Amino acid sequence: MANNFKSYANKNVGTSAATVYTCPSSTQTTLIGLSMANTSTSPITTDAYVTRSAVNYYLVKGATVPVGGSLVIVGGDQKVVLQPSDVLYILNNAATSGDCFASLLEIT
């Protein structure tokens, strides 16, 4: 088994769901960190969810991110295991209002 640490960034996340990560076939992935930083001049709300077999499972829904602040959605003691074909999405309630960063461990 190969273990590979990876990171993904999404700039200017807005009101359309941005794909952060898609879990490849024959791979299990551990999401070890997921953060959203507010880059706008007003508070924003953010949603993060995983789609598995056409069903959305929310990690956070409508969480407030203050001006100049960030929200750690996954981190610390919390980890999320993604299965092949799972897709991680994130979106905000305002256009181009945040930057997202994800850290993952892929196991193949």
C-alpha cells in the first residue's frame, strides 16, 4: 500500500458548489484538514458536503465564517474517510467570498 499526502486549494469559492476533491478508484482517502477563509468584507456562510452514490452528506451546513476569519471544518481530532468515487464539495452564500484548503492522505 502506498500512502501519499496531498493538498488541494480552491480560490474565490462562491455560490456554485466547487469540487474540492474526487476520490479515485482503488483508493481510500482520509481527509485530515479542511478550512474555509473569508476573503470578503462581510460575514459569509459555508456548506461542505460529500456526495456518495448521488446522496449529499453534509460536514457543515450554513456555518458562519467571520470577516477576516476562517472556519476549520475538518481538523484536530476529527478525520473523514472517503471511499472511491466520493466527491467533496464546498460553497458559500456570496460570490467569490472565500478560499478553501484541503489536506488529504491517499491510500492505494
